[in-house]
Amino acid sequence: MSRLSIFAALVVLLALGYFFRGPLGWAVWRSTHSASVATALNGTDPELLFSIGNYYFGEGAYDTQTAERYFQQVIRIDPMREGPHYQLARVYFINGDFASAHAQIQTELALHPDNKRSYYVRALIYGYRGELEKAEADFKEFLKWKSDGWAGWNDLAWIYFQEGKYEEARDAVRSALVRYPDNPWLLNSLGVALLNTNDQEGAKESFIKALSKLASMTEKEWGIAYPGNDPAVYREGFSKMKESVQENFELLTAVNSTSSPQ
């Protein structure tokens, strides 16, 4: 083959690589999860960058700093895109930066008001900041859109507990228990609500059932309820939940013992 033919072949290969760099970047990412190589080939595709950010936010690996960097790159390329502000809000919330989390979720809601999941994230932020009325309103707005899950009802009950609305907390939890009668989070919350509304027998039954369900649960199953959290903390979090339910049950036992006639 002459030098001219070799040169022409190289030009063709380079041209093909240039025109197909997008698909090549995706192919590299899907086969190797090498973000550096994938973005070297296709570093301006917001969909690819968003996929990489999600991967590092618990969809394959866990590195919130890396996830944050890629979500920010998406915004620089496509500032109107749905999703990256929402994901950044979750990243900042998990890292305890509630001010940044709030700013991001406000932007997501302003750009994409139909993304009703944003109300759930904002409600959590308000809840942790102690803005209980705002948290209650946002959880209710989220539940208008998705009433068939359990976490929204349980977290609304968490707000009601802080507000001293124990009957409302009980009713919120019962709304979800209709669909999820064996859910240990709901059962524990119901036990606490019943304990605070003087239904000690009902509370005892709920705590016992919650402990039974937790005894047969794995750390991984427990962690599924906390998307976006570091899997490395599952063991500690799972252990603390079991301890909390056990303490609630022991508190009830102590109350019954104290109030029993001698």
C-alpha cells in the first residue's frame, strides 16, 4: 500500500471517529464505565454526563463529589434540562448542605413544576431545617401526586410528630399500612403514634410486628428505602433502626409496668 493510500485510510478513520464519537463515547461508558475515556470521546453530551453523574450517585458506584461535578457539567451545557438540579439538591441534602439543596430544588421547581418529586425533596429539606408548616404542605402536595407509596406518608407522620399532631400522624401512617401492612417503618411510626394517643395495646402490637419484620430483613433490603445514601452506612443505619424500635417497645413496657396496680 502506498503512502498516499495509508494517509487516505487514516483520514477516513479519523473522520469516522469524529462523526461517530458520540456513539463511541456511549459504547465505552456502557462497556467499561471509564468516565474519562467516554467524555474524551463525547464530553458535550448532557445525557451521557447525566448518566455518569447518576452512576456515581448510587447507580453503580458511590462518590457524591464526582456525581456533583458531572451534574454541574450538565447544567453548564444544558441549563434547562430536567433532572440535574433535582439530583444536586439530593446530593447537597445528603451531605447536610441544606441551603444549597434548597437553592437547587427551587431552581428545579421553577424550571420543571411538573416534576412533583421535587416537593418531596423540598419537604425533607424543610423538615430538617425545622420549617414544619412548609414541610407539611410540601409532603401533602407530593402525596396528591403519588399517594400509593409509603415513604411520603411516613415522612408526613414524622412532621406531625414534631408538631405534636399525634392523631394526624396515626392516620397518615394507617393510610399507607393499607397497602404495606408489613412495612417496619410504618409499623414503628404507628406504634409511636398509638403510644402518644394512649392506645398501649395497639402500640405494643405494632412494635412487636415491626421487630419481627426487621429480624428477617437484610441490610441491603433496608438500604433500598434510602436511595442516594452511601451503602457503607447501611449496617450502622439498619442497626440503629432496630435499636430504636426496641427502645420504643421497652419504653412501652416500662410505662405499663409503672401504671400497673401493685
